[in-house]
Amino acid sequence: FPSVLDMSKYCDREGGGGIYYLIGVLMHVGPDANHGHYIAHIQELETGNWYKFSDEHVASMDTKVKPRPASIKRLKALQESQMNKNQTSNNAYMLVYMR
């Protein structure tokens, strides 16, 4: 699934752009919906770092040092630079995008 989702051709031109940025992925790990475990990968807006949330455990998913965006605008620019790179997961059930 894309890090940057371009929905501009489906959006009202007067209402602003239709570019959305991936900031969260919710996943289910287990054999079926009645059994298993839910986890979330969430991007922190100030730094752009990703974190894994699993019950009471939170862990950084980034092991490399990367530029720290000073604002959401900088985060969007960082994500746009990766527009053609897709994230992959076979168990994501909800994607969270921000405009």
C-alpha cells in the first residue's frame, strides 16, 4: 500500500488537495478474527519516526537515524520524496491517512 495516496482526481478541486499521507497501520496477527492479537504501527508527526504498539509495549521501529521534520509540512515533504515506495503487509486491516 502506498505511503502517499493521491486521491485528487476524486476530490473537489475547491476543497483543497487530495493528497493523503500514511500515518498509521492497524494489523491483526492470528488465525482468524476471533483469535489473535492486534497491533498498530503509528508515525509520530513531529519526528516522522514509526512506533509499534502492542498492548502495553511500545517500541521504535526505526533503527537508523533520519532527518527530523520540524513540522507536519516537513513530514509531508519527506513522505512525498518516497511517493513511489509502497509499504507491504499481509495482515493490515486498516490504514490511517492524513491530509
